[in-house]
Amino acid sequence: SFNPSLRDGAEAVLLAQQAERLSGTANPRILRVLAAAYAEQGQFTEATKAARLGLELATKRGETGFARLIESDIALYDVGRPNHNGSN
């Protein structure tokens, strides 16, 4: 969310982890959400891991536009910043 008062990184991590488990398959969009949730919690190493896996999957699927979004996310995580831009 653009509104800091609405963000709950801990809950976001739990929900994204649950979505990942329930999906039954690796999904780059869910992994991007999980990465953003980790970053919101300051867990940038975990954020980068999830984002890189999502990037790999998006690239393999030929989703180049989405892969570029994930690359932008990773650049933020590399400098210790969460993603609050809301692009999907």
C-alpha cells in the first residue's frame, strides 16, 4: 500500500507464504508479493531470494515485462529499500 498506516509486513509475509503453499506450483507473481512482504519486514536477503526465483520463473515463461518489474524490485532490495510502488 502507498499508505504506511495500512502496511503490516508480518501479516503480509504470512499471507504470501500461505498463498505460495496453496498454489501448489511456483508462481512468479506470488513470489514477487512474498519478496515485497519480506522487504517490508527488513528481511532483504529473503526478499532477494524470493524475487530471484520469481525472476527465473518469469523469464522461463517468456514474461519479459514482468521479469523487468522483478529486476526493479531486486535493485531496491539490494540497497535496503522495500517496494512501495504498487506496480504489477
